[in-house]
Amino acid sequence: MIIIDGSQGEGGGQIVRTALAMSALTQKPITITNIRKGRCVSGLKAEHLACITALGELCDAGVEGAVLGSETVIFTPKHPVKARTLSLDIGTAGSITLLLQALLPVCIRVHPKVRIKVKGGTDVKWSQPVDYFREILLPVLEQYASITLTVEQRGYFPTGGGSVDLLMKPHEGVMPPISITDRGKLIQLKGVSHASSMLEKNTVAERQARSAMATLSSLNVPIDIRTEYCPSTCPGSGITLWAVYENADEKQCRIGADSLGEKGKSAEAVGKEAAERLLNEIAYGAPIDEYLADNLIPFLAFVGGAIKVSKISNHTHTNIAVVEQFLGKLFSIQGSTISSTPVLSAAIPSSAPESDSQSDVAR
């Protein structure tokens, strides 16, 4: 039994998600204590419960303590992860992308496919927006799987109501290492500026986009920011931007930044904020932004390789520490480059045969 202290490092929720994913993959039982200790409201939130439920379904885990507010969870996998379809409802504006972030390292190793349908928040605070997830994170993983992400409806704070459908079909054969240490020349800036259809008459999406474009114009490269309006259960808006580089595979070399609308914050301020964040990331000169680095740690553990990042955050250090509790010392850091030796394949049991069942889970 591996004991994980959920109060260590930063990102208490991240510790829970990463530890659960690693437990499901390695088939090593865990106890997580002091979950989100010291936060205004400690213990498990709705999105953490959905994560426990989903990963528990994938490996038939025995679970104790999976209730709202619980500060201790025991998770005991009983079988290797298996292919299936899961339908999850977080039940709040809890982040869909944080839930999927925990499931990706598991799903990318499950043959022939896994399908995850999730309801909750697509664009909410303290998590990556769904456009960042789709346009910056997933392209790096496309060398390992065919991935389709459909955003059926956006969900904003406080009511959520967003809906996402993720289908992953892992490729057969050896998984190549991740090697992203040089970004080459900046060739284009892209983005998505979105808003609830309730805000269309105020041209919120267009104003966010125009403000971002004005802030980024000094870079003297083509800028393409798409605008969209969508039905939602409450008003909301946001913008995600990314820089595309002349890398050997441009899909694997994108730097992202984003900003969300909120009460009292003008559309122009939202667009400018996202653009300034992107400019700051670009100025570091690295091909991987601070937030993408955090997401890639479990994959680096499995396949090995190296990434050069703009900033190694405390969240990234915490993620490394959690992964190494399961797999041993794998990572090294030199300057802003994180490298890893690949874990032995024997440490990750093969996935079980595909299940014909579909699980519908509501929270």
C-alpha cells in the first residue's frame, strides 16, 4: 500500500488525480490522506469524486472514503484497466478538463478504445479551458493515439452544464519518446474567442478577439482568432490563444495562454490579459509552456524523453514526486529541461479485454 500525503507540495487536487491515475495503471493500491488540507474547504470536491468513480470503473477498484469533503481515500485496483464507455456528470461547474487530465494517461494505454462523456464546466477558473486541452495538450499525444474531442456545449461558472465527448484509440506498437526541446521560428498565432449566446448582442467574443489581436500585433506574424457563441446555462466567456512554431511537427510545438470573462471585467480586458500572458510565455524562448509541462509528466515517465519548459512550476515538481512514488526515480532537471528514462513496460500491466458494458455515473 502506497501512502500519499495530499497536503504536500502544491495542487492538492492534482495530487489526488495523479495518484489515482498511477494507481490504476500500476495496479498498486493507495491511501491518500490530508486531501486538500489547509484549503478554505478541505477534502474531496465533486470533480474529484467523478475522477475516483471513472478510474474505479476502468480498473474495478475497491474504494473507501469517496464522499464529498472526505480527507482520506483508499483506492485498490482489482484488474488491469479495460476498454469501455463511461458517462460522467460532475453535477457542478467542476472542471471537465481536470477530470480528463487524470484519465488521459490511463486511456492512452487501453486497447482498442475508450470513450468518455462528461458533463460539467468546460471553461472555469483554476483549470485549463477546453480549447487549451484540445489545441495544445492533445496534439502532443496524437503520436500515441487517435483522439477525437467534441465540445457539445460549453459550461461556465457557476452552473456548469457543459458537455464533452472524448474518444481515444491508442496506436499499436512501441510508444516513441517525447522530445520537444526546440521550437524553431514563430509562424502563426491562433485562438478561439467564445461567449455564451446570451452575450452575443454585446459582441463580447469579437471584442475579446480584437483586443488580443491588437496586443499581439507587434509580433508581425499572421493572427487567426476564431469567434463563436454557444448556448449555455449561464453567461460566460473566454479566450484561448496559442503560438505555432516551425517545429518538425508544428502540432507538437504550441505555446498557449488564456483568460476568462468574469463580472466587472470588460471583454477588452479579457482579450488583452490572454495576449499578455502569451507574450510572456513566448519571451521565455521555450517550446513548452508552464502549464503543458505539468500535464506531460506522467507521459514522460512512460515513454521517456525530454522537454524544455518556460518555467518549472511547483505543480510540476509535485507531479514528478507523486509519479516517482509509484515508479521510482525517473526524472532529472537541468536548467529548464526535464528529462526522464522510460519506465520498464513490466511496471504497467497490460489492459484487460474490452468490456461491452457502458457505465452511466452521475454525481
